[in-house]
Amino acid sequence: MTNFRISALLLALSPLWVSASVSAEELNQVDPVSAIDAKLTEKNSDIERISATKVSATENLKQLQNKNSKLLREGEELKAKRNRAKSVLDKQYSRLLEDPETDLVSFQKSYQDAWAAVKENQSSQLDNEQAINESEIHLSQIKQKQARLNNELANLRESKVEARVKRIATELRESAVLETSYTTTCSSTMTLGECTAQGKHLTNQKAVQTFKSQLLEQLTESTLAKQNLQGVQLNIHVQDSQAIKSGFSGNNSYFMQMQAQLQAKPEAVAACNLLNVSTRYCLTGSDAAVVKKSDKQWANVTVRSDQYNDSVTINGIKYGSTPLEVALPSGRHQVTISKQGYESYNRTVTINGSDTIWVKLLPSKES
């Protein structure tokens, strides 16, 4: 049985919960990530609209350029037609010198019409070139706006990553008071003090594991965080604990119910690693939590060996076979890994943070 509850221990430690209360109020406010998402949606819509405008402007410029090419071709043809009309008119003038009755009116009109067509074409070319210049300026302005929007989008995406990191970093710095119970088996050779110490250790161990599970579960991006949890040090601290109920329940079974205040003080890059983003988002201006010497830090320790069906004992407590993951407080621990037919591994290991103990068992010399 494990639950969150406010108790005498919590009230006694209430000054430590002021910051947690403030954080809770802050979390009730508008989520910065959601606000940035809204801006991203709006910015993407702006970019889609400007992209559509750019396509339209590009197509319009292309049409104007095609029209200009057509006008140039038509201009050359009209000039040629004007030159032909002029040549015919010149011939008629020559005939007029020999025959005063020669009619020039129709030939003059053909030349005048050809010349007017050339002038109209030249005017159309000037208008079209002006339209091309305006279209090119308009398209350039659209491209500049598009570049600015893309830059703003990149900045928003960067801000979103920063906001996500800040959000999960805040969510990781959580405190809780847990009431946890655990039943262990004490050997007949143990003193009452040793049995009590073992019960307290295992109950605190369960509280740490429960707190870690609940901590990860309440994260906004819980699924992603769990996927990237490997190697991340959450540094769970048991700041204080007290026994509520304890005693033997028969067959050397020792029951202990405890209440403990726990707090996560994750490593500086924990939020970045859990979100699988660059650690630069965590290292800039990061303020590592100050760890009190009285706090007891717990870490996840993985124990592995090259053998199956072995037996792991830590500080005299049997945990089963490898691979094994166990929460241990920082400090020195006696680790024993044994298997019939193999030399036992028996070492004192110092735990300062999440770690993996790899062991290769050697065949026994007697076998």
C-alpha cells in the first residue's frame, strides 16, 4: 500500500514544500508549450498563405515574361510589315513621277496602319516591362516575408524545445510524502536491530521506486521520458522518514509501515536526455539543486553477470538472480553474486549515482 497523504511529518517539514506549492500554482497557469504550439500553428498557416501567394506571384511573373517575349516577336513582325508597306509606298511614289494619276491613298493608309501597329506594340512592351518590374519587386517582397516567417518559425521551434525542457525540469523537481509498507523475512541469526534496519531499508527502497514511478507517470511527456530513461540520473533523495508501525507477524516475517519525504534532484541534463534533445538546452544557465549532506540520495543500480540462475545478495539481503535493477542509497554496499560451481563475487561497491555492476563468474577451482 502506497499513497500520497498530508501528515504530521509533512506539516513538520512544511517550509520545504513552499516551492512545490508555487510550482503547482504555476503549472495551473497556461502551459508555455501549448502557447507556443498555438503560435506555431498560426505561423505555419501564415507560411502556407505566403507560399500560395508566392506561387501565384511567380506564375503571374512568368505570364508577364511570356507576354513580353510574344510582344517582342510581334514587334519584329510588325516592323517587317511596316518596312514592306513603306517599300510598296516608295514604289508608288516612283510611279507617280511617271504617272500623275497614280492613286497613293490606299498605300499611304497601309503604311500608316503598319506604323500605328508598331507604335501600339512598343507601347504595350513598355507597359508590360513596367508590369514585370512591379511583379519582380512584389515577388522579392514575398520572398523576404517568407524568409522572415521561416526564421520566426525556426525561433518558435527553438523556443518550444526550451519550454519543453523547462517544463519537464520543473516537473522532475517534485517532492512527496509517501506512506509505504513492506514485509521482509529476517533470518534467525539476526538481532532485532538488524531486522529493523533491514525492514527500514527495504521499505525506503520500495518508497523510492514507487516515488520514481509516480514521478515519471505524472510528467507531461511521460511516454517519451520512459523511452529515454536509460542512464538518466533522477537522484531520488529520502529527506526524512519515520516508522508508523512495525513488528513481527509470524514465521520470521517482519512488517514495517513508514512515512517518508522524498524529493527528486535530477542531474543537470536529465530533462534534455529524457526528451532526447541536445544537452545545450540544459547546460545554459542551469542551476543544479543544492544537496544537503543530511539527504540520502538513492540511485538505480543494475546488476548483471554472465551466468543464469545466479543469486544476488546486497548488504545481506537476497534479491534473486541477474539481471537485476535495485534502488540503493549512495554510499558503500556489500555485493555478493554466487552460483553453484562458480567462485562467488564478493565486493564492496561505492554507489554515487545510477550505475551498472557487471560481473564475470569464474568456475570454482574445486569443480
